[in-house]
Amino acid sequence: MEMQKTYNPKDFEDRLYREWMERGYFHAEVDPAKVPFTIVIPPPNITGQLHLGHALDNTIIDALIRFKRMQGYSALYLPGCDHASIATEVKIVEEMKKEGLTKKDVGREGFLERAWQWKEKYGGRIVEQMKKMGVSCDWSRLAFTMDENCSRAVREVFVNLYRKGLIYRGDRIINWCPGCKTALSDAEVEYSEDASYFWHLQYPVKGSDEFIVVATTRPETMLGDTAVAVNPNDARYRDMVGKTLILPLVGREIPIIADEYVDQEFGSGAVKITPAHDPNDFEVGLRHNLPVIRVMNDDGTMNENAGAYVGLDRYVARERVVEDLKACGALVKIEPHTHNVGHCYRCKSTVEPIVSKQWFVRMEPLAKPAIDAVARNKIKFTPERFSKIYYNWMEGIKDWCISRQLWWGHRIPVWYCRDCGEMIVSKTDPTDCPRCHGRNLQQDEDVLDTWFSSALWPFSTLGYPDKTDDFNYFYPTDVLSCGYDIIFFWVARMIFSGIEHTKKVPFRDVLLHGIVRDEQGRKMSKSLGNGIDPLEVVEEYGADSLRFSLITGVAPGNDSRYSRGKVEASRNFMNKIWNASRFVLMNAEGVRIPPLAEIKLTAPDKWIISKLESCIKEVTLNMGKFELGIAAGALYDFLWSDFCDWYIELCKSSLYGEDADRKAATLSVLCFVLENALKLLHPFVPFITEEIYRNIPGVQGSIMVADFPRYNAKLSYKKEAKAFEGVMDIIKAVRNMKTAVNCPPAKKVKVYLSTANRRLISANANAIAKLAGASAVDFVESSAEIAEKTMSQVTEGSTVFVPLGELVDLAKEKERLAKELERIVGEIGRAESKLNNRGFTDKAPKNLVEAEREKLEKFLEMKKKVENQIREL
RNA sequence: GGGGGCAUAGCUCAGUUGGUUAGAGCGCUCGCUUCACAUGCGAGAGGUCGUAGGUUCGAGUCCCACUGUCCCUACCA
């Protein structure tokens, strides 16, 4: 193969992806001979565009899937999209607005038609974008939260929960978004500290000139006040409890009541009670049988209960109410105040707590087993700390408001008989009323929270409620990987749903990653305009570079920063892989390469194979622990430092030499190491590894379905590798000395060695000659045998002398050696104090003590030698 | 109010159950057109691991407090 001088991913990424698809490598079969390994995708929104968060999700999951597939598992990466009820509906409404249309104009049917068209138009976009990342999803199983099976699962689950009494309908305070005109769950509200005011109001006591002062942050809600509450133990108000107040502006008579909820220390100690517009007040209202007067419409304007303020927007009404209160003397003072205000997570409107009839999931019975599953290690969070966050949320969880006043989504499977009022909850559409047999049925207008269907994702995508082969084989899934920002929205809900409906935990491991931020550490957002389009990065640097840069140097659960520099560093690594491979393949051309087992390995051969084996071990171990960053780092070091900087350089003399057998043997090792390194790298950088792999002599088929390397203790050559590092140390020492005196690298120098290991070193003298720029390597007992003036450096096993007479500045050389001596003496001190410590020698593991002793000896010997050098200068 | 993260080289970050002389990338200095790669090669400089205690033979790593910083969560009107 003709390889380009530089790595150019555009030449092959799309082509290889197409080939993989055509050959069906992504497809996971139900195969009893294999162990299944399943990951379901965190489904991106159908209307969404790929962003770096998706890119990270997909890179992590795909790396795990490819790793397991190569290990022989039937690995299923199940892709799909989420209908994203609110997000999509908002977009369609916006689009209609451009045409001058509203939801009302087109009606429910017309709207849904548009929505499905939208889905057809944009639903495929994100899928195509994901393919650019190289993900090995089984596209034949592409799922959608509103496809037939997922919808069936939703009804099954809804009805079952309803029958168990775990779903109920009722009037509760919910979070109302006046922008989206729908109820929201607690999780869908984002709080921020907003600057506002405290309005202190006084309400007169009926039939007296007494009054009571209350404070509020939402003065317009006073129109719906039905009481004022004080603490029963509050001496200040004891006599007032039971008296009646006249609500200013409205004239309504409201009681003063006593309730424990009121904090005496806060404000005036008296609280206006608005049961329709505040969750606490609602509870107080229930306890005291207070009327619930809602004063606001769904769109955030005031309703007919607001009297003169009817029709006004809530904020206009607020101003008017304040003005009017001031005019009638009821406004005591206005105080600046910042407090937590809830905002809709989609449209950012300020959320109104409002009483409303909605459907709820009773959470307490579901939360318990879900907490247990984690506590009893049936599900493991990585990193561990997130289980605490999970408990925290689950233990304090409140009922889940699941109905949404939207059209795009799963319509609630409940029908009302217009004739007799019967409510029918059914998995299938009923035709008539089971009580009065009338046919005048009306389905509930609302749809379900998007997350209600996402919660079923790990099993609704595999066939649930049917016990399909897929379901039996691939469920429970193995790993769930997503960002920590959706633990509550998604992970927690899948856990309790999975346990409740399938009686099994939906996955064994939860692997959480952080947020990808911009270069300055800010969250990427539309409003800041600091988002990075992964597709542009892929276009410029290739998918492999982006994948590698997203994973490398990142620990699970930690946020990371995207930077062009990081991608460039990864791209450079790809280029390095490319060129190392190019080097091997170019040299291999036309050579008959013997299998590794048939050749006699040299010291450098054994060294690189040994390094490869420890790399295999480290990668496998860390993949198992989800430490992808560490695994990727180990590969980077192995390939760049060990393989390229050392081994390839060491090979050159035999490759360019006369000995054909030696050359073939060297190529055998080069190919063996390259092949294995590519396999190890493949889960991270699938394209480049595949492109090269197929061209290695003797290799057949796709790397995607090759066996992942297994650690082989027989090839670990620990002793030989260590010994060879002594030769490498000599090379480093020579280079070091040459640089210290500004000797040009091209200038050859003589090298004298005093060493106990002459055999190994003379066998590798050519390496020293080539890599250190030595004209000759001679052995001596001591520097006395060398006629010229030399520089010297002590390594672990040798003393290296280089005659650089004319270049050497004696004073500088002395300084250099003195510094070296200082370092060694420091080490000796450290080792001695350790070994003189009975605690250490008695309690530390034997091998550590032994290692410390060896170290001490080594340093003592080095010290002697260095002192010698200084004396002889 | 409750919970959590982070604090290690100029910058961005790794550092796996406590145990070699604390690492990488980028940046910096010096030197290299060495026939795979200048998206490169070689040699360096640079860190008392936020502060103060504690546990331990041994702490960047575990515990406590403090400081700074970011985030999540919560009904104080």
C-alpha cells in the first residue's frame, strides 16, 4: 500500500464506516455461545444537533463496546432518539409562528402531523452525525421513544402503576411554566438567585384599628390570600388568632390562623396564606380547610378572581397591585431581597407554583427498592461518590408530576365517559364505557412527561412488555453511561422503573462523565455562542483525533475542557501512529516475514515485547475499571516513547543492514508489536487502526472483529527487559554529556565503558553507536586506561566516559558532577533513614524493603564512582 | 439550610487499593533539514502536591479543621 506522508483521515473514515455497515459488524446477535454485553444510548433529542456532550457519550460507550466485542462478547450498542416532548413542541410552535399560525389554528391533529413531519425531516440528522464519530451502533435496532413498541411499553407501565395505586390524579401545587403552558416536574425547574424585593403589607383587623404585617415576594398573589398564619407559640399574636382580617384591595374577610409551619424568627412572624399559589400555603390550607382561590391563568395573566386586575400579565398586575396598596396605605415598606426563583429548564420563564389537576406517580414505594439496589451493590456508580448524590435525591423525593399540557408525546391512556363520568384507564383504546356502555368517550388531553418514556428505555427498546429473545438475552443491560447532569432526570428513574416493571435492575454499572466545557472552563451554551460543533472538528482533524482528545487525560465524573490544542495533540498522535506504521509497512514490502515463534529474539526485541505485554495488562485492567483516560494514556506512552522513540530507532541498523534473516526477524517483531498495539488502540481510534491493520503482512479481516490482545506472561521477559534498559541508560548518558558541552549531535564520539555487563552491551554496541552517535565503544576498567581527557556519567550498571576534551569546560563539568553527587547523596539519605526505621523494615511488605535495600546499594556504588570522577578531574 | 467537587509545573490536567527519585500535553530554553513523522528528533529548566493539624513505619493519596472556588439540592414567606 502506498501510504501518504501525513495522516489524512478524510481518505478513509467515511469509506471504512460504510464498509463496516455493509459487512454487518455492528449487528449484535442473540448468540447463546457468547456472553451478551449491552449498552443503550442516552437517546439524543430528535430535534437536536450533535454537540460535544453527545460526542463524549458516544466515544466512551463505543470504546467499551468495541473492547467487549473484540473480547468475544455479543456486544450491543443500542441506538435511538427521544421525542423530547417540550423541546420539540417549542420548536414546532416557533416554526408555525413564522407562518403566522398557532397551535389552536392547526388543531391537535394538524399539529401532530406537523410534528411527525418534523421528526421525519430532522430525526435522521443526528443519526447521520453520530456515524461521523465512528460509533458501532446496531442501527438495525434504532429505536424511538414514540415508536410502536416504546409506546406500548408506556401504556403497559402506566396502567400497571395505576392499578397498583402508584399513579393518581389530583389537585396539587405544581410548577407551571407560563411560557410552555404546561406543568413541569420538580426536576425540570432550575433555580437561580434573582434580585427582587420584599413587599411588607399590612392587613387591618376587622372591626378594630389593629393590623397585622406580612411580607411577600409576589405581591400579586395577595389577591388569592385566604388567611394569615402565625406560630401558635408566638406570644405577640396569641390574642389575634381567630380574629378576622380584611384583605386590602379585595375586601375579602380572611381568618388569622395558627400553624407550626410559621417561623417566628423570620420577618414579622406572620405569613399571608395563598393556597393556590404556594406549596406550603397549600399544605396549610389543607390543614385548616381554607378555600383555594386561584388568581392566575395558564398563560401567566390574571384571571377573573383577580377582580380589577383580570387580564393583566402577572408582572403588570404586580406593579398595579403595589401601586394600589400604596394608595390605600397598606404598603408598609419595600426592601431589596434576592431569593431563589424557579425557571423552566426549556424556555427559562419564571415558573409559577400553581394549584392544578395533574397526574402523579407515587414515589415513596418505588424509591425504596431503588435505593436498596444501589446500597446492596446491585448497581454500582462510577465514580462511587455519585451514589451519595443519588441517595440524597431518592430519599427526599416527592411525587412525580407526569402530565404535561402538550400535544407532542404519549397521550395519557385514560378516557372519561361524557355520559356517566366514568374514568377508564386502559392499555388499548376503549370503544365504549364499561359502566354505562355509552360510546361518548373522551381521552385525557394531556401527554406524559418525556422522561416517563425515557425511564423505560433499557427495556422498552428490547421488546418489553413482551418477553422477546432480545429482551431475554440482552436485558438487563450492562453499563449505563451518561453525564452526571441527568442522574435525576434519567438514571434514577430508569432504576426504579426497571426494578418495578421487570423485577431486575436495568444495568449493573452506571458510568458517569462530566461536562465538556469551553477553553475557559465555561459551560457551552447557545447564548454565550461558545459551542463547538463536533462535526467541524471531525472535518478538520478526523473523528479519531476528536475521540482521543475527549478521552485522554480525563477521569470519570470530572468536567473537562475542550481545546483546539488538545485535539491537535491527539491529531499529532494519530500522525505518529500513521508514520510508525508507514515505516514498518514500507520496510516489510517484499520481505517474507517469519512468525514470531520462529525467530531468535534480541535484547531490544524482548524489551519491546515486554513493554507491549505490560501495556496489554494495563489497558485491559483499566478498561475494566472504566478508567479510559488511563488506558489511553498508557497506549500513548507505549506507542510514542517505547515503540517509536526507542524500538523503531533500534531496529534501523538491522533493517538497513546486510543480514536478510535479521531484517526479516526484526520485521516480524515490528509487525507483531504494531498489530497488537493497533488492536489495543482500536476501541479509542477505530478508523486509523482499521485502515492500517489490514495492510500488515499476514493479517486478514477487520480489526473490529479481531481478538483483543491477551496478556501473556511468557512474553513478559522482565529480567531481560530490565537489563536492556541498562544499555538505554548508556545511550541517554552519552547524549546527555554531548548536549551539556554543546557537542553537535552529528559529531561522532568515542565511548568508553566501565561495566560488569560487557556481554549484553557489546551485543548492542551498534545501538549505542547509532542512537548516541558513538564512533566506537570500548571497555575499560577505569578512566586511567583512557589517554584522553573525558567526561563521565554514572548509570545504574556502568560508568560512561566520553572524550570531549576540547569541548569540556572543567569548572562546568565539576559543577555538573557535584550536582549529580548531591542528588545521589540525597537518595542515599532517604533510603538509609527508611531502612534504619524498624517500623518500616518490620511492617512494610518484604518486597518493598528488599527493593529499598537494592536501591541503597545501587546509590552507594554510584556515589563511589561519581566521587572518583570528581577526584580524577 | 443540606450535600458534593476541585485546589499538583507558567497553562490544562492525570496520579488506580497509602509504598520506586510526583507524571503528561501545551508553553518555555538550548541544539538538530538523523533516509517513518518538523503534526518531527535529542537535551533541559520548572512543583516544599491550597493552609494548619492528625492517623501511619510511610500521606499528593486516608481523617479533622480552615481558606478559596465551582456545582447540585432545599418550602423560609
